[in-house]
Amino acid sequence: MQAVDSNGRVFGGVDAWTRIGRLLPGWNLVAWILLVPGIHWLAVKTYGWIARNRYRWNRAACADGTCGVHLPENLK
């Protein structure tokens, strides 16, 4: 996940989610919680783990080969 702000700065992962959340109605509190240092660290680790394993959990969605470009070699 990546987000680009109005100044052209690019944010990725949890930082992208916090930027987006601060702009969406009802998500402002969640975005601010993700900025708390200990919570931010845990969110970054959790996001990374989910990102590394997303194809393993969604093999059926990629069964037609649409994810082939992005699949790690050990999952092809």
C-alpha cells in the first residue's frame, strides 16, 4: 500500500494507512492511535508479516495466474 500526499511525498505500509485514515471520516482516531510509538512499531511489524504472507492465504484468488508476477518463487 502506498499513498501520495498533495506535496508529492510517498508513504508506504502503516504510514500510508495513517495518512489515508486521517482524511477519512470516522478513521481519524484509528490513524492517530497508529502514530503512537509502541503501537506504530507493532503495526509496522504486523503489516510486514501480513504483506509477506498474503499470497499464501489467498491461493484460490490467484489460481488463475493473475498473481504470478508477484508470487515469491517458493509459492509458484
